[in-house]
Amino acid sequence: MRKGILTIAAVGLLASGGLTACSDDSGTGSADSKKTPKIGVILPDSKSSPRWETADRRFLEEAFKAAGVQYDIQNAQNDKATFQTIAEQMITSGVTALMIVNLDSGTGKAVLDKAKSQGVATIDYDRLTLGGSAQYYVSFDNETVGKLQGEGLAKCLTEKGAKNPVVAYLNGSPTDNNATLFKAGYDSVLKPKFDSKEYTKGPDDAVPGWDGPTAATIFEQQLTATKGKIDGVLAANDTLGNAAISILKKNKINGKVPVTGQDASVEGLQNILAGDQCMTVYKAVREEAKAASDLAITLAKGEKKDTGQTVKDPEGGRDVPSVLLTPKAIYKDNVKDVIADGYATKEQVCTAAYAKFCAGAGIS
Ligand code: BGC
């Protein structure tokens, strides 16, 4: 078994208050204890990252179909009111479990509390809702994601022979707890280098909503403010990375300034192959979807699982039972691993403009 993929033993050890409405361990078989699973999923948007529609939807469908459960997957398109409306409709339609990727902790919490009050099982999928009430949290080790980004940028700066490089930050959305965790991860690698004056800390900005066009505007301002003196960009995902790359291209310095990313998007992989992006972080969403689907089905049956791990909610103070999977750094030489894993296809990545780079990176 690979590290980080936790065995989910079916042990009913967790004392979770939210389970009362659908749990009956006495074996008397109340009507509620054997609900036919119907799982509702609310995805956040389709622009901050292509992953939600191209990977999460696909792999969640795959997992639900394999398990033979009913499901309803909807996308809130970055609109909090829509997010709440979808949740209410799903609860009314009788979902037994609700899985959310929150747009912020406030609306996330409102939705989780409403579901809980109606006896609907809840899972925080990918993003932890601070102060929330989800029964489980399924994600990746997000601080490690950030650490891989920090280490990746350092590796690429060394390869470029950069001396006292100025590093700029394009952080994720301030409303996303994951963005906080990614930053804690890359700061753990880069801050010691700023403190020792090996590197110089440049502009450090968050990008609201993980929005690509906003990131491009912010990065252009960062370049102006530093009079063009940015030697490396810690971009928190491939969307933000591509925004920085578009501005570097405009200034004809793409390829000279390493840029990080996350999500192993087709665009990110192509940017890496072309030498415009230093690295990305691959998160095997198939495993994340499978773990969440397994938990949702268990909860719908009125059962509980011991995930063997908890995450502390810094706001609510709760220890949330969690499944945290292991992310992987991707550079030019292992882009092929993402394709071999079925996350992206050769046809998607190796289009005419990238064919020669694919051949050079052993993708055949
Ligand atoms: C996810 C990333 C994604 C970002 C923007 C984060 O919460 O973990 O994979 O790139 O949101 O959608």
C-alpha cells in the first residue's frame, strides 16, 4: 500500500453527534438505519481549476457507478447563493449524504448545519469548512502540497543558477483554507531562505477566488512594482501559474523565470514540457473521489468508519475524522507518470505544438 493512502477499517468507534439521525447500532433495524444511499455533491466552480469538471466529476461518477448508488453532482459556478440553493434542493430531494467543496467557510457551515439538522450525512470534500460540522474531511496533505511547491521552486532556481533571487507569491483565495495550508507549506521551505538572505522576498499577494485573469493583473502589477526584478514565482495552482506565464510571455522572459503550479492540468503539463513552468503538484483525484464515495455510502447505511486520522479545525476546535492522501511533485521528466495514471491523455497533452516536447520527455 502506498504511503498516505489510509486503510479505512469498518470500525464503529467514532462518537459523532451528527450520526444520530441515521445510525442504529442496536441491530433492531429502524427505518432510518438502512437508507438507500443517494449522494449529493456540490463542486465550487469550473474556472479556478479545470480539475473540478474534468477530474472530480469524472472520478466521483466512476466511484458512484461502481458502487451502484444514486448521485447528483452539481456545480455552484463560484456563486454562494447558487451553492446554498443547490444544497437546499438536494436536501429536499432526499439525499442521504451531502459532499461539499465550500466557496467559503461561512456558506459552507450554513449548508452543513442545515444538512445535519435534517439527518443528512456530511463530508467536506477537498476543502475543510472552518467552524463547520462535517462528519468527515477527505483531501490531500495540503501542507505537503505547499512544501513540494517551495522545494520545486528552489530546485528550479538552483538549476537556473539564480543568485539572491527575488521570489514573488501568487497565493490562492483568502477564503479557501487550503490556500492557507499551501502557504504554510511553501513558507516552511522559503522563509528560512529569505531570513538567511539567500533569497529576497518579493511581492506576496492572494488571488481572490483563484481567478486567472485577476492573477494576471496582480502579477503585472508585481512586475511593475519590482521594475521587472522577479526571478521566481510561487504560484499556488496551475491557473495562477499560467496567468503569470502569460505576462512573462508578454515581456519575453518566459522560461527564464521559474513558476510553480498545482493540479497537473493539461495546460500546466504543457507549460512544463515547453519549459515555461517549473513544476506542478499532482493529486490523484481518483483516490480522493473513491475515499469520499466510500465514506458517503457507509454514512448513508447508518454505519461509521475509523479513518485512523483527524485534522484539527482551527476555528471550531474539533478533531475532524479525515482521510488525507499524498501529493506528488511533477517535473518535465515525470509528466509521463500523470498520463500513465490516466489523469490526462497523451492526445490532450501532446497536441501539434507540444509533440516535440512530448517526444523529448519520453511520452510516446
Ligand atoms: C484545491 C486545488 C484547486 C484550488 C482552486 C483548492 O482548494 O485544493 O486543487 O486548484 O482549490 O480551485
